[in-house]
Amino acid sequence: MSNLHPELRYDTVSFLSDYGRADEFVGVVHSLIRSTAPGVGIVDISHDIPRHDVRAGGLTLARSAQYLCPGVVLAVVDPGVGTDRRGLAIEVGDGQSVLLGPDNGLLAPAVAMVGGATRAVSLTNTDYHLPAPGPTFDGRDIFAPVAGALCMGADIADLGEIVDPNSLTPGILPVAREEDGDLVAEVMWVDHFGNCQLNLDPDDLEGWGDVVQVQVGTDPTADWRQLRRVETFSQIADGQIGLIIDSYGVLTVAVDRRSAETELGARSGSEIRLRRLDDADRPSAGVTTSVELGARKGDA
């Protein structure tokens, strides 16, 4: 039960979308949630996810998940809106939070990050939906009123058909691989400052030394650059490119007060090949792995 508003089961909705801010979409969803659940607070995680980019939305949600207030998490990046893809409510933490969104892999990385699903429901009970003039705005017509109903105490089982968490669409995340002695990684995310987050943990470069070579892209004739491993941005000297452990605990390519994205010509999805400084030259393609959305360990 909420401490701030005893009548609310959940007093916070955390909201992510690719809606942008130019149109009324975000404001309409806010207003519908608050009209259904007066007093609820709405946290905007981001509405600048690249249009239709389910992977980018899923990664943003996964990075955020462990820091979000308990409550309802509403995520809408939904190029399949209006099709037969399911709308979902996924309970995690034995009811501590419920994630709402389309069944397209958007929610899977965050659910995996917080330990798996307790229950999952396909949002088939139209009693909790608004009448829709057309089928292209489920954020307004389905997810917003369902979010409000959950905040007011509706049980997840009231929202529709219970489904097996193992039947839900997994998220697809790239994994690094070794190839001819090189470590082939990918830029997972480029932040507002141009820092390029890689799909690498610090342990992946155990014993590599303070300087490594890097090549961007799949062209084997592309130039090799040097990355210096540092602890802070200010340790990256003028003209250097740094490799830093970022605030999420993964390796990120950075330049002090400038954009590593611009410096390297990299972007989200770019292949990054890392080589020990004393090795000779060699080239490659991406590997992906499924993040399965299943029941938590120990659940039946």
C-alpha cells in the first residue's frame, strides 16, 4: 500500500516511450493515468528512444530497472501496434512492480535484470480499456487506463488471460566474441555526451594492460586506434581516447569533454574490434543471444 496516498496500491508510474515531445502523446497518457488514479506520480524515464527501435528501448529500460521506484513501469516502443501482438502486464518481485507494454521483446531485458516474472497476463479484458477510434494508439487506449487501474488496486489477474512467462517474446542482445585473438564487441548505446557503451565487462579485458588497440566497423583495412584505460574522464589527455568503467559497471569509450562517437565514427550497433597492443593485425560479424523472459528460479 502506498505511504503517500493510502488509497493507491502503487503511487508511481515510470514511463518510457519513443513518442518524443513534439506531439501530445506523452501528455495525453499522463492525463489519462492521473484521471484514473488521482495522486499518482509519473516519472518520465525517456521519450527520446529512436522511433520504432525496440532494442534501444529495451536496453534503456534494463539500464534503469534497478533504480526505478516500486510501482507500475509503462514502456511503449511499438512498431507492431494494431497487429495481433499481445499487450502484456508482467508482475515482478512478487507484486512489488508491474511492467506494461507490447509483447515484442521490449520488456524482456528489464524483467531479466530484476530476477524474472512472478506472473504475466495478456491484456484481453476490454473492461479496462478505452473505446478506440482507431487501433494505432495503445499507449492511450490500453496501457494508460490499465496502469491507472493497477495503481488503484486492480489485480493483474483481472486484466486478462494469464500466460506462461516462457511464451513471451525475448529481447535480443548482442554478445562479444573472440575471433583470431581479437575481442569483437558492439556499441550498445551512445549517450547524450557521445560516450560509446560497449557490451563488455571489465573482466573481459583482464590482463590486457593499460592500452589496447581498437578498430571500428567490419572493414579489415580500417585504421587501428589506441584506447587508454582510465578511471575518470579527466584522466583522458588531449588527443587520447579513453576506456572507462561507466556508471553501469561496463566498459565505455570516451573522450574528455568531446564526443567519442564523433572521434571514432561509431554509433549504436557499430562493431568494435579490440586487440592487445603487442598483437599483429587481422577482421568479422555480429552474434546475438536471446534474453528469455521466464519464471524466476525456484518458481513452479
